Amino acid sequence: MEVETPPPPHGMEVETPPPPPVTAAAAAISSVLGDDDLLREILLRLGLPTSLLRAALVCRRWLRHASDPTFIRRFRAVHPPRLLGAYLATSAGLAPRLRFLPIRPVPELAAAARRAGAFFDAFKGSATSVYDSRSGRLLVTTFDDRHDSTRQVCGPLSPAGNTAVVPPPPPPPPIQLTNDDECLIYHYGEFLPDDDDGRSYFCVVMGYSELQTTVYLYELQDMSWVVRASAAAQLPLLPPRSRVMLFDNSKFYMLSATNKILVCDFPSSSISVMELPNGVLNKHGGCIMLSRGDGSGIFLVHVKESQLQIFHCGKDSDNPGNWLLVDYICLRQVCANLDMTTWPSVDGQSASVKICTVGDNARFVFLEMFGAVVFLDITSRQADKVYQLTPEDKELVSVRPLMLIWPPVFPPMKEGCDQKESCTQAQTAA
């Protein structure tokens, strides 16, 4: 038998009981995550590309926002590509092993760092050199006991450790000389592209003589070398004493032995010379390094005694040698916590401080200082000693930074999916 509830007396209101706490929380989450603008702002604050990729796997709607090209550009502007670590090579032993040095590790990237550190275990018994590193990929050459070499493009951060054997650099091109007594010297530079299928790289071949300089740009496509551009000029430049070179997909820069920078503009097939900033001299190897500027020109990093100077030359500058000093760092101060108090000087230059490598946009630099390898975050002014050289190491050969893969590789969106999906999975998970 049902009992009816009598109506309330006239003029009295009945209070509606509040919803259960779980229901209220779900409603609040739904109101936030259901707003596309708020969702994009939340995704923008994740910080790491690995976090963004995991968020994109929640549902199709999150994937659509996370993989949107406009959002990806915003994310990169706020969170520049992350440095995972660096491969360090010394001249110790007949087949020295590359060491991976994690830089400021965080728990979320621990698995990636372990994968990068163990990648070259498969190369034991072979001498290995890393020629270039870009966006999580390496251009590697291995030498067997018969000194035969093999070029490989490697992806140490991929779960399968993707490795593709690629052809060696092309033979030097024939260059017409002006007379029989003219001597020709060739130099090679090898660079990875910003984004590719993991089976390509660029090769810049430079031919020098007493009267002219010729530069060829080759690109490896479908395992065959293709000449992309060439340029020549009556510029007698001495070959470089050290390999200070930079390639940004359209221009090639190289520091010559005459304290000038060779600039080869491939789209216009022209070669010019850029002066160094005032007061900057290439007095010893490792005192100057060039850095890409993400379409905004190039940076030049110079170390003199305990001073680190950073110059910038804009891409559209009327004067290609119009350098602007954009930063200045006193290494004595930023490295005070590293117990490096002595700064021996030779001819006004600190012979014990050398630049090993510089990140894009001059965001970080690796230095060799008094028998140690130091990582310096230029933005935060924080320095860390990441490796101490030993007598068995003999001397430092190279430091190659390994960046996280950018942009993240998102799963493909299935055709015919509902573009207005509510993402109830995300709300439940939250």
C-alpha cells in the first residue's frame, strides 16, 4: 500500500537536498573540461611533450585539441624543446663507448633517459662517433676492427630503437680550377633535417683553393644523393682550424681561419663573408660556437677569460655582420658552487675554458672547464658539473645534446569520429 506524502502548507518552500559530493564534483569538472578554451589552457600548462601526448590519448576531443597545429606552435613557444641529456665521447681506448649524461632528470623522463643510456650497448666492440643530433635523432658512424665505416640514422628514444643504415657522404664534386697550379681542399659537413622519415640527412661539401670557394648542398632522398643547390665565389678563405659549422635548411655558416664567417645562401646561390662581432677573435679552438635562431637569424657564443658573451644577428638585418650583444654571463659567479676558483689565463684568453656545444637559440651551453664538463642553462643562470674527466679519458672529443622528439607523434584520428564528443572518459578519470 502506497502512502502519499502530504503537500507542504501554503506559502512554505521545500528545500531541495544538495546533490551528493561525487555528483557535484563531476558537474564542476564537466563544466571546466567541456569548455574548449579552458581545456586548451590546461593542456598548455602540462610542460612536457610526453605529458601532452598522454593527455591526447584520453579521448578524441583531447587529441584534436592537443594535435592542432596552432596549439602546437603555442605549446612550443611556452615550452621550448626539452633537453634530455648528452652523449659524451672521449679518446680513451681503441673503441671508446659513448656515455649518456642525463641533464636535470625528472621522474617522468626516467624511462626515456634509461632508453637513451642503453642505446649504444648494441654497438659494443665498434668505435662510434655521433656527427649530428636533432629532435631525438642521431647521425652516427661506426667503425669495425677493419676500419670500415657505416653511416646510420638512429632514434634512441623510440621503443624499438629505430636505426636505418644510410649511404656515406657523396664523393667530392668536380670543380673547375683556373690554372694547373691551383690546389683544392675539400671539407665536409653532415646535418640532420628538422623533420624527416628517419632515413635522410644533408651533406655540405666545401671546396677551397687560393682563388675561389665552392659549396654544394646534397640531400639524401630514397637512399640516393641529390644536389639541391650550389654556390661559388672568388673568395680565397683558409680552411677552418676547427669544425664550427651551422646549417638551418637554407643557409650554411662556417667559421674560417681568417676570423670571418662564410655564409652560403642556397636559395640565391650566393656566398658572402660575415665579420665577427667587435672585439671577438678566434684565438683558440673552442672559444666560439654558432647557434640556430629558429628563423630569427643566428647566435654567436664567445668565451673570453671568465666571460661568456652571446651575440645575435637578425635574419632580415640589412647588414649581415650587424651583431647585437644580447647576454653576458660571468662564469666565476654562475660556477661558484662548482669549486672552480682558479682561472689561469693565457694571452688574455682562458685556455682552460672551451665551448663544447650550444643549444638552439643559445638556451644552453656545454663547457669544458678545468677537466670537467659543465652544463649551463643560460636562461636560469644555473650551472651543473655533469662529468669529471679522468686520466683514462685522455681528452674530450665531443658532446652531443639529445633533445626530446618534437613535435610529439600523435596517433591518427579515425575517420568519421564524432568531433563533438563529450569526453566522459576524461571527466571520470579526473
